[in-house]
Amino acid sequence: MGHEKHNIPLMQGASTVSRPVAGMDADAEPPFIRRRAFWQAVLGIGLVWMMLGLVAMPSGVSFNPGRLYQGSLIALLYLPAWCLALTRRAGTWKELLPLPAFRIFLLLLGWAALSLLWAQARHLGDEFGRLLSVLAFVLAWPVWLGDDERRGHRLLLLAGLGIALFAGFYCVHYLRQPPAGGRIAGEGVIATANYAAAVMGAACLWLVLLPVAGHGGRAWRCLALFVLLTFIALTGSRSVWLALALCAVAAPLWCDGRAARWLAGVALAAMLACSIWPLQALLERGASLRPQLFVQSLHLIAQHPWLGLGQNAPFKLTVAGADYTHSHNVLTQTLIELGVPGLLLLLALWLTTAWLGWRHRQSPTGRLVLALWLYASVVLQFDMPQLLDSPRPGWLLVWLPLALALWLEVDARRRAAGAARLH
């Protein structure tokens, strides 16, 4: 939708994120923190690997990230993010703390950490570490982007192409050996159809919305989109299709041009057609027990409405003779774990993220924030509600748009301050 020109190749020109602050003595920092170029390169690799690892690495129990994947993220993402965010030269905290969205985010993390006091989790240290990993991921994006929006675009485009490559591999494997259930899935964290479709749908959004220069780059993008949409079709994930259709219908709100209007018209016509003449594939699974899970969740919420059970406290919902370890809905899951305060903080954070995206909708990143926000608002009502957890698809749906929205506001304030000094 955008036409800003830059090349797809990533990791080129990895300049430092920010300049030294006047009056600061860089020599007062530890030597390993002063090696900013090294940590910067590692952080870029870590951000790409976090997204690719979701679709490539084996998982542990209940589709949790495996130890090898977690260990690699500590070395490639969390440690570099903290080292760069804590250096005086970065000024990351000084720029982020005045933002209401970042303060709400910290309050949500703080409330989740406090809830560990009454949570019956087996390993409280691990739960606290998960909260720190979410914070590191959110910090990593403003640190990586610095004052160059295109660096984030190149990184996301590379990740999107990589995800499409794995989607193609899974499609080939599916055609050679179709699963018994008939629905394609990935491996590891995305070894279920809905989780896999959610990741592929998010990749579709940033491949469509971010600018790509050159006929070759656009050809690769079209091929990647075809593969990703084919994969999503084979998953049979109705919530992801609904979310993508709503993003297409809403595209004219943040994208100018005839292409956005045509896309919205086609998507609206397809939605109306499916409503009048629903396909058998849309009806055969019914409501997938979502209403029953919602009722069971309300019963559990009524027992602990204010404080909740605590961050990541174990619970089971029994529906149709089967036990479920999460509610398949982000709102009820938050109420179960963090109670009313947690839900209010999450809603405030989510609405603030949308507002920041709307304020900066003239930029490609702002449009991506809005699209991911709408996409996640639909998808998370049906599955993947574990937000303050180890790396999962929900990170790309919630914490990625938040991180990008925070950078947009920081960058706007930085430019405004620079303009004021010039005058």
C-alpha cells in the first residue's frame, strides 16, 4: 500500500541506535555494554530468529517452546536487548517512561508479578522470567529501530519471507502425507492448526503493508503471500480468515488509493456471500465448543473475580468430557489469571495501542500497527490467550504492535524536539 523505496536486504548499514547524550561519560559503562555494534547485530538476528523459531523449532509439553529455542533467545534476543536498553547512550527508558502506553504496560507486568504471590505455580522464578522476556521483546524493537523506520521494515520482510518458506515446506509435506484430521499444522509451538494459521496471517499483513522496492522484491512478496494464504486455507481456521477479511474491509480507513478500496469491496462481497451461502467447511465443526468453554470460564471467574488465580496458575475447564488448560479467549483468560485489575489494564493497553497506531497511520508502521491490532482483536477471541508467557504466536499479535506503536510515539517526540531546537 505504501510506496516508500528501500531495498529488501536486511542487516545492512547497522548503525548505532542513538547518539551519545551530551555530558555522559561513555567510559563509565562496562566494556561489554560499550560494544554496541556487536550487540546491535546480535539483536537483529535475535528478532528474526524469534519469529522464525516459532515455526521451525521443536516444542516441549503442551506446545511450550523447547529448551533449545529458549536458550537461543536468551543469547540472541533477551541479553542484547537488556544490554542495549540499559546503556546510558541509548536513553531507551528515558524516552519510553513518559509514554502512557508504556506505563500501562509496566503496570500490567507489575500486577502479573504481584499475582505470583497467590498463584499456585510450581516454579515462580520461571514465571517471573517469562514476564522479563516479554519486557525484553517490547524493548528490543525501539532499540533496534532507533531513528530508522526502514530497518524494522527490512527485518519484518525477511522474517515474513522466512515464515513463508517454512509454510511452503509444510504444504509439501501435507500433500505427500495428509494428516488424519485433514487440517494442516506446523511443528513445535505452531503444531496446532489455529496457532499456525495465526502466525501465517500476521506475516501476510506485514508483507502486504510494508513497502517493497523493485520488481524482483515484489515478485517474491507475491509468491510468499500465495504460499501463506494456501497454508491458511489448509488449516481451516475460520477465525483467521474472518480477521483477515475484516482487515481488508477496514483497509481504506488507514490506506489511501484505489487498491485498498477494491480489496475492501472484494472482501466485503466474499463475506456477504459466505453469510448467504455458507460453505460446508464453515459449518461442519459448528462452534468448536467455544460457548461451552465460555460458560465454564465464567464459573471459574466467579470464584476469584478480583485477584484471579494468579499469573499462569494451572486450571482446567472440562467440556464434553475433555480437559482444557486455557479458555480459548483472551478476555476470560485474563480474568481467570489476573482478575478485574488485570483485565482493565489489558483493555487500557490495547485501546492505547490502537490510538497510537491511528495517530501515526500516515506511516507504513502505523498502518501495520492498526492492521495487526484489528487482526489480533478477532483472532484472540477464539484461541491463543496466553500473552504473558514464553514466546508464542500471541507475541506477534499483541506485543509486536505495542512495541511498534511505542517506537512511533518515541520517534515522533524525538523529531518534534529536534525541530524545536532548530527554531
